[in-house]
Amino acid sequence: MDLVMVSVLILTCLLLFSHWKQSSTRGKLPPGPTPLPIIGNIHQIDVKNVHQAFTNFSKIYGPVFTLYFGMKPAVVLHGYEAIKEALIGHGEEFSGRGKVPIFDMVLKGFGIGFSNGDAWKETKHFSLLTLRKLGMGKRSIENQIQEEAQFLVEELKKTNGSPYDPSFILTCAPCNVICSIIFQNRFEYNDQVFVSLIEKLNANSKILSSLWAQSYLSAKIKEHEESLDATNPRDFIDYFLIKGRQENRNQQSIYTPENLTATLIDLYLGGTDSLKTTMRFALLLLLKYPHVTAKVQEEIDRVIGRQRSPCLQDRKQMPYTDAMIHEVQRLLDIAPNNLPHEVTCDVKFRNYLIPKGTTIITSLSSVLHDSNEFPNPETFDPGHFLDAKGNFKKSDYFMPFSAGKRVCLGEGLARMELFLFLTTILQNFKLKSLVPPNEINVTPQVNGFAVLPPPFQLCFIPV
């Protein structure tokens, strides 16, 4: 290597080191491993086991530490106390959404999940109010879920007890619930438009399906504009369009076609993808642990019987079933490191000064797998959510929906669906595995942003 090349390399390293020092001294960032030029700390993180890497760092640097992804610092919060203090105790300061380039490209800062500032707050507020008007948390939406659960049962009966991959059918049910809220109509499971929608969702998950969904949603919005009756809103789209017409002279209004499309994508994907993944994982675990399945079905027989559909009131009398569903979500750990947060201003946190705009990573895995709260956290055990008398036991460490101001908008709806869909399936079918339980692999697969159960088949035997 000649002298010029050596000089350029040394100068580059000095410039990068200077940039790192400047960004470090701008605020008093938490401690962390020394980053390398250009790549930062990426070489020290096993992408197949990020949770363990973060745990190892926390043992050295404490529950709040700094890592560099490239040349940008990110503060990692590890453990319940640190995450609670940030997301709840300093909720406003930690409420920003960190940058995710692919989502920024698709959604362009619109919608709920990846927007920021006043636009995010107003869109979230409007969406919550509208979803409540449309029945979220009320008897009307419970009836819709119960009806969809019966359609689900009828489709599963058509398998005639043959080996069957439930991925498609478990996407259809929650998708139809959210479609009834957004579009005011459900689809038949063999409807070709619906089938195409499900295939895109299952094939591409959240990111790529968003690109395809935009044109479909734009067509639905146009249909609604042409038939809109401002005195009789039918669904979420109608409420949004009516609000937009009321503010048509406001240049700063969030009620634009772009924001409506992005918000619908958030609601549609958020209300479908995680639900079908959680239900698939639940069925897989119930195959792996037949003694758990037997206890749940005994509780269903005792509390509900076979003559009526499960309802939400039943949950209060079914602590084991409720605990089983919580344990499925805990073990699945569907968003191990949450979506990135960002501090909205310079914030003093635990004697550190974190500069405005710094990315915050919250390790939800460190909470859901805390061995002090959940003994043997890698083991599927509904007892994690039961007290000594067998009553359901709440845990503040149960954070699959995140916490604070960015908590999942559809948490209440998701909990309703999981209970009603799973109890209805177990009320009507015996689950039969194709292999002995000890040969069933239940280790979730990490695929980019998504955590997915391994593929499997089972037989639904009517009872």
C-alpha cells in the first residue's frame, strides 16, 4: 500500500473518530462498547440472537447503554425498570418514532405507526375515537368477532380432519374483522380479491404488502367518496372523509387522502398480521403440550359447554384459558425489540443527557423473559399467570403490545379476538398432531421485523 493510500486511510479514521467523539459529547450518552469506524458495533451483535447480545451488554454496562449502528448512536433500554421509567415515566419525551427507511419510503411519514409530532397525535386521537364509535371494546364488535369465529369453524370443518396448514384460514378471520371496521363488509373466504389480499399479506408481511395495498385501498376510498352520506357514516373511511370535508380550508389538516391510505394500512396490517401469527403459535404450542390443551378444553366444557358460543364474560371464569393465551404471547415475543423510538427533545435520563432525535431501542424480550418474574422463562407454562389458588394473575411485565404513548392502538381488539377465536376453535375441535409432541419444533423464526412460528400441519377433528 503506497503512502497516499495510507494517509487517506488514517485521515478517514481520524475524521470518523472525531465525528463519533462530537456526537458522544453533544450529550452525556450512556456507556457502551467502543464502536469501530463506519460499522459501529454491528460486528458485536449476532442478528440471530439479538436478545442474548443485548443481555450480555447489559451485564457489562447496565440496563441503559449505547450502541452504534453504523455512525449513529442508539440507546438501548434493557429490563422492566428502565423501559417503564422511559416509556411511562418520561412518556412524552420518549414518544417519537425512530427512523425506519423502508417504512418511511412506503408511508412517507403518514399514518399512525410511523408518523411523528402533532400529525401523529391527532391521527391517533381521531383513530381511537372512531374505532370506539365503530364498536371497539363494545358488545357490537364482540358480536362481529363471534360471527366470524363461526365462519372460521365452518371452514375448518371442510378440512374433514385431514392434515392442514392453518396459515391462510387464521389470516382470514382477523382480516375480516378489521375489514368490517374499515370497509363495512366482510369477505367470503374464497372471494378472489380477498384471497389475493391474504396471499400478499402472508407472502410479504408488513413492508412489501404495504406497497401492493395502496392501490387497493385507494380504490376503496374512491368508492366511499362517491357514495358518502355525511349524515350516516358507515365505517372508518366515511368518518375520515367527513372530517376532511369539514376541514377542507385548513392547509395543515391531517385529513388528506395520503394520510387516510397510510392509516388504513396501519390498521389493516396491525389488525391482521400479529393476530394470525399469535394464533398459529398458540395452536403449535397446544399440539406440543397436550396436557395444557386438555385443561383448557375442560374449562371450556365446564364454563361454556357446547350449546352456545364463547363470549367475553366467560373470560372472568376461565383463568387457565386466559393464562394460556397470555403465556403464548409472552413466549412468542412477537416484537423482541419493539419498533424504534426516538426522543423528542434533549432529555436527562438516569444522569445521562440523551440528545433530541436519538434512537431508542426497548428490549421487550428482556421484560417478557425476565427470570425473576417468570421462572424458567423459556418454558411454556400458563402457571406464569396463575396464583397459588389457580386465579389469573396480572403481571406488569406483560408487554407484548409495548407500553406508554406508543402502545399498540388495537390491544383491546386483539385480546378480544384471541380469546374468542381460540376458545371457539377448541370448543369445536380436537387438535391432532402429525408427529409425536416431543418431535414438534416450537422455536420461533426471526425474519426481518417479524417473528414467525415454524411451518406445520395439524388435523382439526370435530367433537
